[in-house]
Amino acid sequence: MRQTVAIYVRSNDIKETKRQEEALYKLALEKFDNPIQFYIEKGFHSGIDINRPVLKELLVNVEEGKHMALVIKDFSRLSRNAVETIQIMNKLRDYNVGTVLEENIIQPQKSDNIHQALLDVFDMKIKEEIGSRIKTGLHKRAKSGLYSRPVYGYDLKNGILIPNPKESLIVEMVFKLTVLGRGYAYITRLLNQSNVVNKRGNSFSVLSVKRLLHNPIYAGLVKYKSCDNHEKFDMANGVHQPIITKDLWELVQKKIKNKKVVIKPRSIKY
């Protein structure tokens, strides 16, 4: 019986599952002339749990010698546990099943260094994926109005910003002083003379006051990077309680933007 090429797909996102199917099928056609067999995990399946029905079926068929190659997106599709991934890769090697990833190809080999090589590749892939998912997760939270970072003026409770009674008064004062024409240096000096400290217990600096005044979080808005242009930012209405009104925040932004630096003319000697 002619051996087939196995394509294994695991994703909890329907669109991503479809994308993997199409991309891996195209890759399999480019690499091999053998018949192709799909293994698609349907429903929610964590990468931590190796006892997935479709994966178990794939491994049984590997042991029966039905496959000559496995095409997958990356090693994390098999498992997010490095030890389990090595065990699976060893089994594929023992049964002479080559592995093709979307980015490169690994042929079965008997090298003593295969364990370390696979661990290195696996760790690298996982780190890249975790970094990407963290960024994506933060972007989605911001777009939905959630802000999960500690910021002066608020306390973070259960992932939601709650106004801090004392700090919120300071924030409001800083914005109103700016409307009255007070600059960064004046406000910084006033805060430090009044022994007001930031979230870390440190004195305020001109830069930290500037950042506070430019942060739309205080007006109930959440700023996040645009999907179309990562150099630009979009705004979403936050789920938290604002400390100041949007009108006050916009007025302060105009004040800051229109504030001109007065340069004294040099005296000219004749």
C-alpha cells in the first residue's frame, strides 16, 4: 500500500483552521506526489492536552506505517509541552516519517543532537507565538475598551480600572492647572513640593507629567495601535469610569499644541 502524506490541523479559530488547511495542502502538493490525508481537530482543544482524538488517530496510523510525511503549521500544533513534542518527534523519526513545517522541512534523522535541535526550534516557535498572542490579546482588550496596565489615578481590580480617590483628585488638578496656563515644570515642582508620588513611590518628573496630560485614559478613552497602520493610533470608549470629561481632555490637548515657546530676541549692539 502506498504511503500517504498526513496533514494535521489544530486551531480553535474557524478562519485559522481553514487557512491552515489550504496552506498546508498547497505545501504538501509542492513537496510530495503521494496521496494526502487530513487530520483536523474540531472543537476546542488545548495544546497542553496531548490526549486529543485526532492526534491519537494520527499517531496510531504512523505506527502502522501508513504515512511517509507529516505537514503541520509548527511544532506547537502537536503539543505546547517540550517533552511531549520530543516524544512525538521521536516516534515520527522511528517510523521514518518526515516533518514539513510551513517555514522549513525536517527530515527523519538518527543524530544524537536531534533532541536538542528540536527543543531549540520548539522553544523558538513557542516564544514567537506567545509574543504574538500577547500583542494580539492586548490589542483586542484595548479595542473593546479594556485597559490592563496600572496607571496613576486608578487602581486595577479584576482587570478593570477603578478611580483612586486621592490620586484622581491630583489628576483632575493637573489638567485644570494646564487649562489655566501652567506648564509642565510648574506642575512638576508643585507636586514634588506637596510630596505627591507616583505609583512606584517616586517623585514626579516633567516627562511623567507630560505623559499624564497626554493620556486619554483619564477621559474614559483607550488608545490602541491601528490594525491598518501600526504607526497610528485609534481610540475606543473604555469600560472604566473617567476622571475628567472628554471636553476638558480635548481642551488641554489644544492648549498644549498651541502653546508657543517665546524666544527673546537678542540685543543688537551697534
